[in-house]
Amino acid sequence: MDGIIGKKLGMAQLFDEKGEAVPCTLIEAGPCPVIHVKTEETDGYRAIVIGFGKKKHPNKPYSGVFKKAGVEPTAILREIRDPEREWKVGDTVTVDIFKEGEYVDVTGISKAKGFQGVVKRHGFAGGPAAHGSRFHRAPGSIGAGTDPSEVRKGTKMPGRMGGRKVTVRNLKVFKVDKENNILIVKGAVPGPKGGYLIIRRAKAPKKS
């Protein structure tokens, strides 16, 4: 499936054909130069490596990769597996690979919220809020004594929340602005404003 790198600009409220308000996310998508092409003969699978943004102070090894491709150094590099079309080194992936009305999968790094308790991290109900209670936001019992006499792996406990790779599937493309390289999708996407995203054509799109 084809894909592109983008940067989250923020959310807005737009109106559809029926005049209903639709929450949307604005993404600066591309242009993304193709830096490297992987084939089944050389790498065992098909993929393209694309870049996005501008690198202010690239070192010599990093610059050498782009010099070979004949393009300017980019801020980040990402790999898109199994592209739908045949790309060549030096080609540019633009936002017009998507069309209005189709569905996309958006991958990004979720907002990091630091160390959090079970109420915020896992949605535990907590204990009574009465004055005499000493059990408000604690996790409670985390394991039986005799059997299994241990805390099982995967038990929901306090810990670091967010800052992980998250994919939101089947977001509808609301609008494609080719002139300004803007992709508008319906709904929210992972990460903060300015966070990098990978937008791919949906693996299992919804049936219209």
C-alpha cells in the first residue's frame, strides 16, 4: 500500500455536504522524496524509503545517503512496505496519492504522560470517596496468595503512560489540498501538534 510522511498541524471543525460539523485533523503531508528502493531480489521484500522535512546540520555519513540519491537531506526517514506502484530513487511522493472519501491508517507516537496510576492509566474505578475510606485510587489486590502465589505477567499496574507507537485505522479522507500539501482526515490522530505521522492507505477499508 502507498504511504506518505506527514506532520500534525492540529484539529479543526469543518462542515460536510449536509451542513453537519465534523471534527478533523489537518496534516502537512509531503512532499517526500524517495531515497532508496528495496526489492525482493536484493532485500527479500518490496519497500521504499522516503524522507520528510529539512535537516539543518546533517553529518557526513547521513549526507552521503542523500548525495547518492541526488536529493537534499531530510529531517526523518521512514520505510513504506509493499508500495502499490513502482517508484524510483529521486521520485517524489505527494499528497495526491490519496483521494477524498477513501480511508487511511495513521501511525504516530502517542503523547507521553509520564508515570501514572491505575485510575488514569487503565481506567480503574477506584474506591469510595468517603472520608473514612483509605482506598481511593489504589490498585487493590494484584495476586492470590496460595495459587498462583505470584503476580502474573501483564497485570495492570501503575507505570509510564503514552509515548508509544499507535495506529488509528480507517480514518476517512475529508479533503486533499494538493497546492499546500495538506491532508484533512476525519477524527483524531496520535501525538501532539508538530508530531510526525505515517499515513498509509487502509489495510481493511470500510465499505461505503
